[in-house]
Amino acid sequence: MTSTLKGITLKGSAELVAEFFSFGINSILYQRGIYPPETFTRVTHYDMSLQLTTDLKLKNYLTNVVSQLKEWLFECTVQKLVLVITCLETNEVLERWQFDIECDKSAKESSAPREKSIKTIQDEIRSVIRQITATVTFLPLLETPCAFDLLVYTDKDLVVPDKWEESGPQTIDQSEEVRLRSFTTSIHKVNSMVAYKKTESV
């Protein structure tokens, strides 16, 4: 066996998953029209074309969230990330994107890399982001101005950092749920789903 096999470490895994969330959140905000399309710029990553926000306030906010998330992923203390889209006027929750995160905590004890290539992981991530992009085909149109919130669920005994606040689950009454693909780095596994408000059929 040669030493050219590049495995994945806990740190590398945390970075890959955090990066997925950065692109994934940007994709959702772009696809769902939460921010105007002209405030995004096209970048190529995972061998695909993606949209990233150029809105400074949003950019800073997401950078802070993702770097905090990376720490929690590295410590294996994060359980899920939820992106909630609400109607600005009524505050009603219209969509809830949920990403469940499973972490193999034994990776904290052993620093030996796991045998999974970064390319394979990125291919899996690309499939998930493709699905996020495709959801516009079935998700109801958001016809009112909307806002979004990010909720991060961590292990109970974690100290909440400044600027983060406790929040309720923000669920949707009578929702439809669609499971999306999952991906795994062999240390972290991320399962995705989206729940949305059923539209009243006429």
C-alpha cells in the first residue's frame, strides 16, 4: 500500500461540511429569492456553477455562522442546522430546511485519517446541492417578502456564544416534507430535508 492515499481527518471533515453549508445556504437564499438575484455572483465549485452573495451584511453574517459551525463540527457538538424562511409581514414560517448532522465522535480520539477521498465527498455534496437547486420545481412560490433565520442545534451543555440567542423550533403547521440526499465524509454525515407549507388547493 502506498502512502499516496489521502484520507480525511476530523479537521478536514469539519472544513468540508462547513464549506457545504456556506454554499448550500447561499444556494437556498438565491433559489428562493430571499435576496435579489443581482446581489449574487456566480462562482465555480464542486465542478458546478454556484451563486454566492455579494451583500456585505449577509456575507459577514454567513461567515460568522459558518466559522462557528466549523468549530462545533470539529468538536462534534452540533446536531443540526435549520434554515427557516418566514413571511416578513406575518412572521409565519413558510419553509424549513433541515440538515441533520451525525458525527462519529470516535474521530476525536484517533487522529488517523479515514479512507475516503475528498473528491468522492465533493461528488456527494454536489448531488445534494443539485437537489437543492432542483427544489424550485416543486416548492410553492414565495409571493411575499421573506426573511430567513438560521437555527443551530448543539449538544445541551454547550455555552451559547455572544450574538447567538436561544430560539424555538419554528415549525410549520400542516407541512409537506421532502427528503433530500445525504452525504458523508465518513466522520460527519449530513441528512437534508425541506418542509414547506401546503398551499391551499382551490
